[in-house]
Amino acid sequence: MEILVTGATGNLGGATIKALLNKGVDKSSIGALVRDESKAHELKELGVTIVKGDYNDYDSLVNAFKGVNKLFFISSSEVETRQEQHMTVVKAAKEAAVNYILYTSIQRKTDKEDSPLDFVLDSHMTTEEAIKETGITYTFMRNNLYLDFLPWFLGDKVLETGVYLPAGEGKVGFMLRAEMGEIAANLLTTDGHDNKAYNISGTEEVSFGEVAAMLTEITGKEIAYVSPTYDEFMETMDKAGVPKLFAIMFGGFAQGAAQGELESGNTDAERLLGRKPTAVKDFVKQVYAQ
Ligand code: NAP
């Protein structure tokens, strides 16, 4: 198998497979790793090869990875067990003698343990190190926040209550997930990316205050931006009944933004995509214009 895409039943994996097919890669060279075949209906229709494997099952991964040239390793969505799962994937890739790994890591400015992004950063950094230690040729996509997730950060009632996040004036290089999938497809089919780490961030980086101003302009309604302290934010989320894990995620990423962790300054995305990524304002217009 020339290319095996993990997380293929997920959004980024699916977008990458479609982008590979759109680029003219033959479906017979593309494998889709799935843990649950009942979710693979759409992938089967695309004609790619379905390969069974679970990040929790080492033997299934070694079998799945045998004969694979390039592995697109999409980080697990199971945050609590992710670190162990990732070590299993990396070990299996080494055992199966995969030639190349493209891994989805995270955008950051620093690798500090006290980073507000540590709740997700730690497992990505450990995985990057483990991949390097295998000696397998790699490329890291250090992905910024999905633009698709911006409405989640803003909340359902943003047009009534305004934007409320402890993000200060920090900027975020939001980028559409489908465009990240296109970049992954480009990286998997072109040369010159060996042992490199790329910042995959939108070209225009925006603060949540700027997003509030966009909403004001688009809706004609004054949308305020309030940046509380992290503790105030967590207290408000708790009172509103928001599950702790979600509050930590939104609060942590917002704090990361406040400290400049999500501002890449030198994104590689535009060059790797071959065009300007979708602008935040265009996305916001599409979602919120009435
Ligand atoms: P997604 O739609 O949730 O897809 C995650 C994929 O991982 C699914 O195919 C899922 O399989 C698979 N997976 C989970 N646990 C697995 C296991 N034990 N064994 C094998 N496969 C497993 O996520 P996405 O939107 O495509 O994003 C890809 C990754 O980026 C996420 O997994 C997460 O690590 C990270 N992420 C990034 C951002 C960002 O803003 N940059 C936001 C959220 C997540 P099932 O379909 O069977 O569940």
C-alpha cells in the first residue's frame, strides 16, 4: 500500500482521502485505517482499501502497517488515553518497517510545560520525539485550531451574549480542516518534506475581539468581546453547567491564544496549499449572515 490514512472515518482523514483522489492518486494506492467497519460505508464507496486497526491494539496495527510506504498518522481523538495509543502506533510503524510518517501535531510558540496548551501539547510533543527516535523519515503538520470549531468557541448564544473567552488580545491562525486535508494530500504526494515540521495556520491571524467586530459588521448588531480571567471563565462555565472537560478545552486554548501560542507568524500553509486559505471573515459571514 502506497499511502495508509489513519483516522479515516474522521473529518480530517476523510478530507485527506478525498483530496488524494481529487489529485488523481489511484484509489488502489490508498488505504483507510478504521477501527469500526460499520462506519466505513462512504470510504468503501470511494473505492479505497479498508484496513482494520485500533490504536489500542498493537498487533492489529502491525498487521495493518505491513507493506505501507507512507503512513498518515492522525492524532487520536481520545485525549485521556492518547499518549499511550500514540506510543503503540509509533512502535507498530517501526515494527512494520513503514518508510515515512506524516503526523498531525499542534501549533505552538513554546514547548514549555507551563504552557496553557499543556493538556494537549504534552502528548503531541512526546509523539513527535518518539517518531524521531524510530529513525523513520517524518513530516509534522503542526496544526492550528480548526476554523470549523470557531462557532463552538463562540457558543450558541454569541449573537445575544457577545464573545466571552479569556483570550485577551491574542491571535489565532484558524484554518479550515478540509484545507488541512488538502495540505496533507500535497505533502503525501510531493517531495522535499523529509524530517520537517510545518506550521499549518491560516494566513490571517485574528483575535477574538476582531471576531466580535466581524460579527458586529455582518449582523449589524453590536457584539461585545469580554476577556475574563481564566478563573472567572471557569467559574462562569461551571455555573452554566458546561462539562469540565469542555471548559478546560475552551479555557486552555483561549489562554494559549492570550499568550501568543496560537499565533504562528510564519505559517507554511499558504505555500503548501497553493493558494490563500479561506479567510476567517468569509467563514464567519457564511455561518452568521442572516
Ligand atoms: P475526528 O473527526 O474526531 O476523527 C478522529 C478519528 O480518529 C476517527 O476516525 C476515529 O475513529 C479515530 N480514532 C479515535 N480513536 C481511535 C482508536 N483507538 N483507534 C483507531 N482510530 C481511532 O477528528 P478530526 O476532526 O478528523 O481531527 C483529527 C485529529 O485532530 C483529532 O483526532 C484530534 O487529535 C485533533 N484535533 C484537532 C483540532 C484542531 O482544532 N486542530 C480539533 C480537534 C481535534 P472512529 O470514527 O471510530 O471514532
